[in-house]
Amino acid sequence: MCKIMIETFVPLYINNFCESYCHVCSLRVNNKDIIRKKGTIDEIVTQLKIIKDVDNIYAICFLSGEYKSKMRNENFLLILESIKKAFDLGFEKVFFNIGSLTNLEIEILYQNFSGKNLVLSLFQETYNKKLYEKWFGKNRQNNPKADFDFRLSTPLRWLERGFKSVDIGILLGISNIEDDIHNLMNHFKILIELNAEVYISLPRIRGVSNFYNSISDDSFEEIVKIIHQACNQAKIIITTRESIEMINRLLPYIHVVSPGTSDLLAYTQKGDITNKKETSQFYIQNERPRPSKVLNCLDIDNSLIKYYFINENTRN
């Protein structure tokens, strides 16, 4: 059984509206097949209580679409309130992933949460600007994700303001793997020199055609090993976009398991959670094991899972 310390947090999608045109994402603004909904703060608090009280997980990642219109300010205010509620409820660490941030937005977050365990989660997706524009757009007037350089600058500006933690990443399969890994390592080195806590996320394209490269399980394991060795101060995150079998295979090289779903407000008091095509950012399967069930399936002593607490009589 694995004897390494593993952190965990759960993703919580608070809405599935978006104003970006990303070809890789079901939330894209021109996807007419998705059923859109915005969560209320009461619904978000209910989800937080389930994650903490039922699944015993004390770290969360809020996710939403990306915006340029008046929805940007509305979403930002909801994120502020959601983060506050999470800390008030006793969550120990809060990630959030809502797209690039302006200096004013970073300042507002700093004024509200300096000294808190708050993590900016923002993936560059690919460091190849030409391919980035192909898959995520280049019209910065109406597409909030289209500004490659603004997105790339956000983690550094976040840390320079005084925050301590960032989560960066690439979408494996969207560009040349070797180039993206090299540039990800360089990005990591810049951020770690600021004495930051740096997480690295490595999602891979699953079930989508016409991409640069399809990443096999063996290739994916090798990529994770390379990042683990080259960026040994980073905390590598694997989500349940990957199977439980694949997560167990990767345990020697990763530091964080995020068990959950890309579906909207999907956590329930009992039973499996959902991953419905009509409401999710990406689809894996209709039903997903709930977070605590996923963690109990890992080949690791549960006493070594941080932010996940279980009764003493159920410890391995």
C-alpha cells in the first residue's frame, strides 16, 4: 500500500454559462445542446455542506465559465461570496478557476482573503500561441479566453500581489507534447522562484477527435513521471477525469487527487453523483462514484489523505 501523503479537493461547478468559444469545451457559448443554469448562493452552500459533512472533504475548487460582459462582475461577486462561505464553513483550502483576472479583481480578492489558503487555478492549456488561437480563439473583443498573453500573465501577477499558491497546467493532446512540457517546466521555474506553492494539473484530451495527439495510458504515465522528476517541488494534480485504476497507477508520482465531476451542482446526500452530457463541461460517464467512495478505492492508507477525514474504525 502506498505510503505517500495525498491531498484532495473537490471541484464544484457553480454555473455552466460561458462567453468563450473554446472548441474543446462543452460550455462554449455557441454550444446549443447544453442546458444552462446559474447556481444560487443557497444552492452552493448546500453543496459545500454535502462535500464537508457527508464526504468529509475540507478543500474545494469553485469553477465557472469565463466572461467579458456584465456577467463577469455578477460571476465575480458570486465567487467572492462562495469563497467566503467555504472558509466560514471550515474549509481549509479553496481553489477557484474562473479565467484570467484583472489587477483590480486580484486586489479585491487580496483585500478579502489575504492570509487565507486561497489558490488561483488557471491553465494555459498550451504554450503554443498559434495552436492556442486555433482552439480557443483570437478575437479578444468578444472572447474572454482569447487573450493568450493576458492569461499567461495572471499567475505571476497573482503571486506578485502577495498570494502564495497557484495551479497551472496544460491540456495534453492539444499541441506538441514535448514543447508544451518544456514550456510548462519553464513556467513552473519562474513561479517557484517567488517561493510559491505551485500545483500542476495535467488533464488529457479524452473522447474528442481532431487533436494533435492522442495520449495513451502508457504515454500519460511517462509524462507524469517526467513532470514529477523535473518539477519535484510541484504538487501534481490528477482528477477523476481519469479512472480509479489510472489514478492508482499514478500514485507514486502525484500529490493531489481531485475526486468529483464536471457536472453542475452535482453532489448528493447519498448515492452516486452525476456527469450528465446536457449540463457538464466534459462527459465521462452518466454516473460517477461520490468523492469519498473514490478515495476509499485508492491503494493508499486513508490516514495519509490530507483534507479527507474518516472515522478511526475505517482507517486502513
